[in-house]
Amino acid sequence: MVTYQYKAISKNGEQVNGVIEAYNELDAVDRIKQTCDVVLKMKQVSDDQVGLLNREVGGDRLNVKAFTVMCSQFAIIIKSGVPIARAVRLIADKTTDKPLKKILNSVASDVEAGRGLAASFEERGSKILPPTFVETVRAGEESGTVDRSFESMQVHYEKETKLAQKIRGALAYPAFVLVIAVVVVIILMVRVVPVFTDIFASYGADLPGITKALIAISNFFRKYILIILAVVAALILIGKIYGNTEEGRMKFAKLELKLPMFGNVAELRAASQFANTLTMMLEAGLPLTRCVSITSKVISNYHISQEIGKITGKLEEGQSLGASLRASGVMPDILTDMVAVGEETGEMESTVGTVAKYYDSELEVAVQSLVAKLEPAILIVLAVIAGFIVIAMYVAMFEMYAVM
């Protein structure tokens, strides 16, 4: 995807500035014209420039829980017959999340002035709101079912949040153990081992090779610990900077898919995101090409996201989604086959919804399996390190007693 900065005239005659991602200039113009009548100026910008354009004091970040609650409030209030402008103002007054409150207040003013809800959300919240949100609201406005659109989004984002929490919760313990292990090893090497080294040296015993190796490692850590930490920090920083470039994002995404155990989780997560988001977009009544285009932006793995994005061109040429997915080779065979079945039977929405539930379940099982394998692996590594230190100490003590 390429990022463009643009200046345009909105449908209500106002001049607006914005940033948009597209596959090329023609695609960018098409996307801009969904909310604007005239494109005045457009230029491609780098990732670093995008960061500067989007950066605000304090940093805006979507609070998924507050966002899900907001969708639920919209569904309830609009269904009760309250006008949309009044509903937005009511929710804005009750929302405590600052970024959302800021967006809602601006949207409330726009809607009260006669502007469309989706167009206002797109302009005011494009930095943090997911693309699925704006498109689902727009589809709801066009079909007169905005309340049902918000109900659908509330269910979707609530499920996504719970799934993400389960994954984070499952991986939290192994990560915590690993961090503690690294800290303990550093303390042993820098503080504890040198004490025994001085004791051994005072007796003048001929130390065994394993103890000499331990002492050499300890001395290395003591002498270069600050340099080691600085190098690690520098590598992390360089990795983040490189990861924000097009080449870096692509390489890291492909590497993620090749990693043992983690690659399977990444692939299942992408399949789950694809199926769930496509289901919600189809329920909103959007055309298939638009559904796939929006879904591609939601997938967390950048390589898979780009490959799915390219499918929109094939769909416009008349190819089927199932055949296009099979040709891309980035989605599991089961998902590809079920999508093809859904197309042939005309039951795409329900078929993809069933597949989404299947991959949600498979993802949870894969994460649990990953954790089950990680925990003993970490414990084995810790046991080897601890065993090495203990054996090196005891062997040296026996040599020291022999001298005494």
C-alpha cells in the first residue's frame, strides 16, 4: 500500500486535508471521491512523513473497550427513536475516553449541520477508527439500518477484543518467566559469581575448565554489561525503525509466518480476521470488491494483507473470490474451499460466518498449544543455565577442599 496526502473539496463545499492509503494513484482518487467531489492536490508521502502528519500531543490511540461500548450505545439509542444528531451528542457527553470524545463532539457538530454520519466519522476519526467502522456506518445510512449496523459492529469488536485478550493472557506468563529468567541470570553473572571467584582465587586452587568458563563469562558480563544493554536497545530501535518501512514490514511479516509455532498462530489469526471482517462487511450489504478491500486492511500480518488487497483487482476482472484466494496462496485451504462453496451456493455470508467461528476456535487451540510448548522449553533452558552454574561452583569447591 502507498500513502498519499491530499487536499480536496468535500461534498458540502468545504476544503479538507487528509492522508489515505491506496494501491496506486487511481485507487487513491477513487477512495477520496467517496467523500469529496473534487481532488485539488495529491502527493505520495513516506512512512516517516505519515508519522509526523498523524502525530498529536499525547498521541491518539483507540481504546477498543470504550469503542465497543460506544457501538452498543449507538445501537440502543438509535433503535429507541432518538435522532442521529442527538444520539451522537448524548454519547459524546457520556464518553470518558478523550480521543473518542474529541471525535464524537466534532461529528455531533457536523451531523447537526446536516452532514452524513459516515462522512464525518471518516474525516474526523480516520487516524484511529478502523476502516470497517466507517464503511459499515455508511452502508447502514444507505440502507436505513444504522442501528443494526452498530449492533453488528458491537458483536464483532467485542468478539475481537475477547479473542485478543485471551491471546495476550495466554502469552503473558511465558513472557514474564522469560524476563525474570534473563534478569536473574544477569544478577548471578554480575553479582553472585564474582564473590565465589574471589574466594577461589584466595586459596590458589587450580580451577577446572568449567569453572574457568563460568568466571570468563561472568567477567565479560561485568565488564561489558552497559555496552550489551546499549547494543540490545539500539538493535530494538533499529528494528522498529526498519519495521516501519515498506521493505521492513514485508520482511518481518514473511519471517513471522516462517517461525516455528508462531507462524501457525499468525496464519490462523489472519484467517480469523479475514473471515470475521468479511462476514461483517457482507452483513452490511457492501459489494464484494469493497468488502475484500476493507478486509485486507484489518489483517495484522502485512504480507497477507497486501496479497488480499491485490485480489480486488482480480474480482473487478470477473474472477471468483475462491479462485483468487487459492491463487494467492496466503489463506488456509479450508477457508478457500468454503468461500468457493459459499459463492456457488449463494450463501456466502452464512458460510464465511461458519468459517469464522471455526478459525476462532482453531486460533485459541493453537495459542494454548504454543504456550504448552513454550513453558517447558523456557524451564529446560533455565535448568541448563542453573545446572551449569551449580556444577561449575561445586567442582571448584571440591578442588578447593583438596588443596586445604
